Amino acid sequence: MKEEEKNDPWKSRYETFTRLYRGRSDVIAQQEEDGPYLPVEGEGFTFERFIDHVHLRQTYAIYNLDDLKRVHFGLFDIDVFPRNQEWPRLLSGIEEKRKETLRIMKVLLDMGLKRQQLLLEFPTVGFHLLLFFKDPVEAKWLKGFMQTVLDQCHLSPIPFYPKKVEENRWGDRVQLPLRINRNTSRRSNFIRDLECFDPEHYDPNPDFSILDGIELIDREWVDQWVRKE
């Protein structure tokens, strides 16, 4: 590697980002201008695509299922529905979603996770809560575990990923953070402190330092809960 590449801060940010958001390396989903996401085969979320995504020149999503039907992360999708409401009404719904997110976090912490193993995103229509793993885990196991967590919170209808663990060879298409949400025209970002976060007044510039503090979870932690089912 050339010396200038070693000192490129964007290379470090890319490595930090893809350490967490790990999807397939043979296909990516690219959002068409004012249109849907379409699969592009050949490569995954490359450094060049990362740069285009972060600088808002293009928007990507990753496919989460490997050929052995495993995933590297789980995502609770705690959004307001419908998403295409006026901002004042969305804000009211977002406050309710904050409470639901905190309930899910409490259950996960009671189950033995640490706060630094939970990542929060603000997609501007609610919240995403993510769990990242050192090694890939069986998608169907993680799916069952996440449903159990929601059942304990009495929040069973909340969507989550992994969802397509059998019927789609690429799995779920998971939108990446730092994009402009087309429902709100606001940029998603990471959250450091959910209780203090102000959805109406926040810095939309990417804060990669939050990602630096995220700890990966051992797959054995999931296994122990699956065995209890």
C-alpha cells in the first residue's frame, strides 16, 4: 500500500464502517435516481462506492445473507408508519419510537449485552438498533432470537432483519446509513446518546467516531439464547 493511502483518513473510515456493515461481496443494491434500488452484480460495497455514498453522489444498500445462510448483523427497524407524513406529525411519532427503542435496549442489556455493543442510527423517520457479530451467525437463529426480544418487549409487530433467511439467496436488502431519506429530505446519522438526542436539531455530518467504540458480539452469546428456546 502506498504511503498516501495509509494516511488517507477515508481508508480508515471505510475499514471501520465495513467492519460493522458487512454484506455480500458479489452484489450490491444501487438506488436509481428518483427510483428503486436495483441489484448490481460483480462487487460489493467497495471503497469507491463508500466514498460516493458518504458524499451523497450515490446511494447503496447491501444484501446481508452469505452462501451458508449466515449474517454479520441484526437490525431492529423502529420506524414511524406511515413514513411519508408531515414533519410535525413525524416528530410526535419519533418520540414514541424513542421509548420503544429504549425498551428493546433494556431487554438486551438485561440479557447480558453491553451498551457499547449496541449501535443506534437515526434514519430520520424513527430509529434503527443494530447488533454486530465477530463471526457470521445463522440467520434463522438470529431471526428467532430477535423475535423473542420483541415479544418480551410486547413490540412484536416491529420489523427487523434478518427476515429473508430461506426464500432469497441474497437475503435482505439493508439500506446503509448516511443517506438522504426521501420521505423527509434529511440525512441519517449515528446516535451517541438516545435519551438526549434531538431529532429536530442534530448534526447531519457523519460521525464515524461513534463506530470506533462499537464492540462486536461473540456468536456464542446468540447460541446460548437459541439453546434456551
